[in-house]
Amino acid sequence: MANETRSHSGRSDSLPGILAQVNGSSVRIRPLASHHDYDACVALQHEVWGAEYDDAVPASLLQVVRHIGGLVLGAFSADRELLGFVFGLTGVKDEKIVHWSHALGVRESARNLGLGRLLKEYQRAELERRGIGSVYWTFDPLIAKNAHFNLNRLGARVVEYVPDMYGTTKSPLHHGLATDRFVVVCSTTPAPSGARRSTAASGPDALILSDTTPPPEVLFPGVARLPRAISIEVPTDFAQVLVASPTTAAAWHSAVRRHFQWALRNHYAVTGLHRDPVTSRSFYTLELQSAAK
């Protein structure tokens, strides 16, 4: 990689792919590079987010970003079928060059094989090679599986909770709910090996917030002493909750928004996601920052 040439846009004109063995089959991770690739990526977005999803990244933009330092990477099967992709743009934030990873999607038949992590690690390695130190992206706080992947596996750090970030979409994945999102940041420098271990808050000073607890403002009015650690519960399978009871899903959505806005405003940092091995309940773990204790 060290001897590759770059265009003036900062992209590599000969960015190589990598070959990995996934579930006994060969998968190649490489940049999208043809009209066929771009069209396949648009089709995959509609497969993942729904046929009526009207916010898919078009083929023309997928092609343009590679000319201005962005990345569009795909995971391809041995017979060249596009199994997953990650798409992001490079820009300036707080006077630093950063990357914004906008979309990551994997075909349903290829999920739970680790393709998402392969794509993110390839992305991270290339950004580090280009001298870009940070990558930002968003995810839905209500999806516990994604939280585990982003926080525990990739080591991302929550920097903001944004209510209804993308507005109302036609994707069936969003079910008409406001698209609340975490904004997270991750260093492109490799983290120490091994998943982050996250344990639920415990002890007399702990607080667990769920869809049935009173608002934190009621529990801690005025300048009351705040607990050192808290846990915010989310459904372990929010999609199942949506199917069973849209009303219950909406209540969870409202409670999680309220709890996180309060927590971040009061200087709590999200440290990971914990799934109780006995009850299978899922909790974000948060700690009060030292300056606010």
C-alpha cells in the first residue's frame, strides 16, 4: 500500500481489495469501481431499507465521492454478487479533516457473518493510511444489536443525541417514527484487541431508567446529587416490539429520547451496551464525568 499513487483529490487510484474467508466462502472487500457496481449498490439499499425508501444514495453520487476523497466499499461473493457496502464522505469538522460514514448495509442472506465489521475495518485502515484520524457516523439508539456492534466491538464514542435527524422516511425499518440518532466518533487508529466489556450499573448509587420509570427530572429535581452510574434500558429486539405493539414501541422511543437528552445534558458519557445473561434485557451503561461529580 505504501507505494500506491494518489490523485490530487486524496484518493488512491489503485486501492487494493482484501480477500477474507467468511463462513467457509471467499469474500472480497474492495472499492466499487464500475457502473454495474454502483447500480448494484442502489438496488441493495432498496433491499435493506425497503422498495419505497426515497433517501438511497444514487449511483451518480456513489461515483462522484471517490473523486473527492470519499469511500464506497463493497463486500463481494466469489461470483461477484454485492453482499454489503459502506459509503462515506470526507470533509471538515472543527477545522480538522474527518470522515463521515453515512451508510452501511448488508444483504439479509449474508447477515451475522461479520461482513459489517470487515467493511468498517477496511474503511478504518484506509482512512488511517490517508492521515484522517476520526470517523463519524450515526445509528438508532433503539437497536441494541447495532449499539453492541458500534460501541462494544468498534469502540465508537457517543458525542450527541439528535432527535429526528433525517426526518420522516418511507423506509419500513423506521415505521413512521422520528429518526432519532446517536452521532458517534471513532479513532482510525486500531484499538486494543478484544471487545469492550460493559456491565450494568449496580449498587445503592445506581439508577436504571426504562420506559416505565419517571422522567429523570422528576427523580432528580433541581441540584440533587446525581448517581455516579446509570443504565438506560432499550428493548433487546425493538423490531419485535414494533410488530407486537406500535403503541409500546412509541412509548419506548419517547422514553429513550427523554432519558438520553437528560443524561448527556448532565455530563454522563455512554460507556457501552450490556445484555443481562439471565433476563436478556439490554441496557446502555453511562458514567458521570469527573468534572460533573
